[in-house]
Amino acid sequence: MKDALEPRKIAVYLFIIAIAVVFTLQFGPGSSGFGRANPAGAAPTTAAVVNGKEIPIMEFRREYVNQLQYLRSQGQPVSEAVARQFGLPQSVLDRMVNTELLAQAAERHGVKASDEEILKILQNRPDFQKDGQFDYPTYQQMLRDYYRQTPADFEEDIRRQITAQKMIGMVQSGAVVSDDEVRTRFEKEGNQARIVFARFLPSMYADKVPAPSAADLAAYRQAHEKEIKEYYEANRFVYQQPERIRARQILVKVAPDATPDVKAKAMERAQGLLKEIQGGKDFSEVAKASSDDQSTKPSGGDLGWVERGNWEPALANAAFTLEAGQVTQPVETKFGVHLVKVDEKKPAQDKSLEQVQDEIATTLYKKDKAKDTARAEAEKALAEVKGGKTISELFKPEKEQPALLRFETETRPEAVQTDTFNAASVNVPHLGPAPDMITAVFATKGPQVLDQAFPVGEGYVIAQVTERQLADDANFAQKKEELRKQAVQAKQYEVADSFLKSLRKSGEVKTNTEALDQVTGG
């Protein structure tokens, strides 16, 4: 059965996003309706800080949702789990950070987008047009109702995007390739293989690992004091948190300068939606059907985990007094009228390392033991395959389904047959990055079992090469020019990536990993 989700296409999208070579001006309606303010004393609301310049969480949420919607519009059924598996949240945040780094570098080099370039972008935006022509009143209304920005702020955002694109264009313009590089590319692309693999993940064996005895726990804690402390520091936000709720919202948008009559009608509409929910309709289904918040509407109004300081006081006070499962009465803010449902609550906590070190030690102990079991099971299976059995025989899937979607439900090793890939690949189809395994695959001359269990991600992978094909020299002259274009493009990616890494190294970039979890539910 053909996979509904083509992993190589996904990998290409994410690679482009990650190194910020392509800057799509996605300024479409999609604000989450809670603004960009960060009141004094409030919990952090930034996704990253780039040389002192903040990237708000709400802007990150908008970009992440836009990327998901774009992939889905291309016919790719990308679930949240698959998006996280391929690192989409981090890739989107990296792209935003890279754009800011490039814009700042451009300013230092005197590179700047012109007013004419910005005007061209605005005039070509369909949502700013009326009867096929740019219309300034429409533009003002869209900024007020959807983007929640002034024309000056919106145009400055566009200017920075274009400026960043100009900067990366200057960097890439010097990319050249030699005939030897073209030949190397030909040999890599013509060097092809298909494999069958099976994954052995610690999660598959976690329930078989018993809790450590008191003596085992004490010994582990003593031997892994450094790792326990590092885990605590890396996850401090888990142990030191303000009160939080996991919430959903339905928003009836109202312009800040709306007339009393318009505001009254919005309140009446919100009351009607509340009656539907009180009458038995599911909140998320009502949100999908009726919410004006385009960024959360597709997910049933899901806002993720929210801290009190993230919201305006009136809305926060209404929501944080509820118990899980309850819905607020309509609450008016400057963004419109809100209905909020509390799905889950977590009280404030401030736990020291001493209070949680046994908990952390137990987690790490079981994780290590599960990983040891995964490795042992992989090596046991590899011995059977070397003895004459096949991976497909040993680990036949319980049901036929797209390979990537199996990541969400895989509870035991299952045989996965890849598409054809070549020696230039950075990913194994249906698996992801596995550089050591790719090297081993292309060291073979024909079908055979790879002679080790490879650490890939959190687990181990065994594989059999089922098909091998080497480059055909007779086709080199015919493909040389096309290969040269591809090699130049690849060199441009490399040059851009190297330049961005140098900007990160010389600058100061702080990212808020909790922001990714808030938005993506990770």
C-alpha cells in the first residue's frame, strides 16, 4: 500500500524551514486572539530572544499552525505526533530565529528592503484587495481585525522578512561548484538502495522494567548524581511552575472601536454558543464550527497550557476559578468575547532537587534499563537474521498502514520496507536521520544484513539491504548540467547554513523550550 505521507517530501520541507533559505511571507489571519503584551511580573511569553530582540510565543504559535496547515494543504496528513517526530516545532522556531539573525546582520551590512518592495508585497496580497485592487480601507480593517497590528508594525515585520531574504541571497550568490563536485554528486545520486528495518524502542519495554528496590535506587542515585542534577536543571520548569490550566477557547471577534450595538450582538452570539454547549454539544466541535480564532479553530480551540499572567485579568480570573470540565460565562476583552473551557488544572509548585531526586533517579533508572532491554532485543533479533531468517518474517506488521503513521501506535518492532534512496540522502525513508546506518548501507555491494544494531534516536535499529544499484557512467554526460544545477543549489544551502551557524555562535540566542510544549502539547 502506498504511504499517504511521503517522508522525503516532509524532510525537504523541514530542511528548507530549518535553515531559513525560503522565507514565505505568511501574514494571514491567524492570531490567537490574546495579543503580544508581556505585563510586568507575568510569566515568560517569549519563544526566543535573539540578541535582545524577543520572539513572542503567540507569533511562534501562528507560524507553527501556518506550517501545519500548509503541509496539510499539500495533501500530507501530518498529525501533531508526526510533526513532533520530524521536529517541525523546533524547525519553525529555528526559522524565526534565523530570520531575526539575518535581519540584524543585514542592518549591520547596510542592507535594507525598500519602500517599493514592501508596497509591492502589500498590493499583491489578496486579503488586502477589493475588486482585484489594493484597497487601503480594507488593509486597515484586516490589520485591526485579524493581525492586531498597526500599519507601521506590520510593514516593519515585512521589511525584516525581505531584508533577511536579501541577506541570505547575498551570501548564496558566491556559491560555485567544480566539475569534481558534480561528478561526486552523480556518483552519490546513482548509488541507490532499498532496505527493510525494524526499530527497538525503550518505550516498547518500559512496562517490563520493575521499579528499583531501595538499595538499587540508592546505588543509582550515588552513581548518577551528575545526571540527576542535569535532568533537574534541564526540566526545572516542570518542578517550578505557577498555577496552569490546559484550556480551549471560542472567540467571537469584535473590533476594539466597535459600536455598543455590535458588541451587544457579539455577546448575544457568545451566549447562544454557550447554550449549545450547556445543551450537550461538545465544546471542541462548537469551536471548530463557530470560533473566529483561526489559529486554534482547527484544533477545537486548544490553547495548550496557559499561565494566569498570559491573559488579561478579566479572562484569567474567570477561567482560573473553574474546575476541570467547566466553561466560563462569556468574557469580553479587547479582542472580542471569549468562552473558555478548562480541560485540566495544575496547581503552582516549587520543588527543590532534594524533594524530587528520588523521582528523577527512578525515571532515569527505568529509562536506562528499558534502553538496555531494547538493545539486547535488537542484538538477539540481529543474530536470528544473520542465522537465515528475515526481518520481514520475524516482525510482520499487525496491520497494514502508512509507515510514518506507525510511529504513533508502534508498541513492538515491525518490519518497514523503505522506498529507494541514495548515498546523498540525509534521512532513511520512514525512519529519519541515521548517518551511521546510511554509511553502512552504501558500503555494501549487494543485498545483505547490516552487521550491527544501530543507535537511532532513542532506540536501536536492525536492517537488511534488499536492493543495491551503482551509478551508471554512461548517463553522466546526459545528466551533467542538471546535476550541476542541483549541486549549486546544495552548495547554496550549505553556505547559508554555515553563515547562520556563525551568526548564532557570535550572537546570543536564548530559546524557551517550554514554549514549544505549550503550543504543540509535547
